[in-house]
Amino acid sequence: MRCVIARYPFELTKGGVLASMKGVRPEPVTGESVTIGRHRYPVKQVGQVVTRQDRRDFTAVEVTRAMTRLGFTCHGRPGTAPVGVDGPTPLRATSAPLGGTGSTTA
């Protein structure tokens, strides 16, 4: 898959990312993260390993977008639902105390 990170084009594949991250120890997760294999890595660490660029050159959003398109599970800050997974919505939060599920389908 072709993607642009920090204004540079990259041709990334899921297998290539898995191979690049093999043997890399995950740093502590304090912000956005991505699950690769059995480990959860900060997206900035993944971006640095995969692109060989300095972490200051790209944003977490760019790497998260690329990893999501490749099929990896991306997570927001710790304690939040994974990106793309149904989480609490205003409708669900409002209807929960009333005994509702917040579902718009019957």
C-alpha cells in the first residue's frame, strides 16, 4: 500500500511492518498505540522503525492512518476504545440511565 508520511511516499505492506517490528521491544504506551502481533507499540515508535525517520518529522495521525489501512488495530490514548470500534456515543450515554441501549435499530 502506498502512503505518505511526513511528505515522503512509502510502499508499506502488512508483512513488511511485521518484519520490521520483529525483535523490537515496545516502549511504554502513553498516547496513541498500535497492536502488532502480540505487542502494543506507541505509533511514534512504529513510525520511526518503519520509515527510519525522526519522530519529530511525522504525526501520530499519519502513522495511525497507515496502520489502520494495513489492517492493524490502532488505539487512542490508554483507557479509550480502539479506533474504529463502536464506543460510547451521546445517544448511548443519554439513553443508558433510562434503560435504553442507545441503538437506532429495532
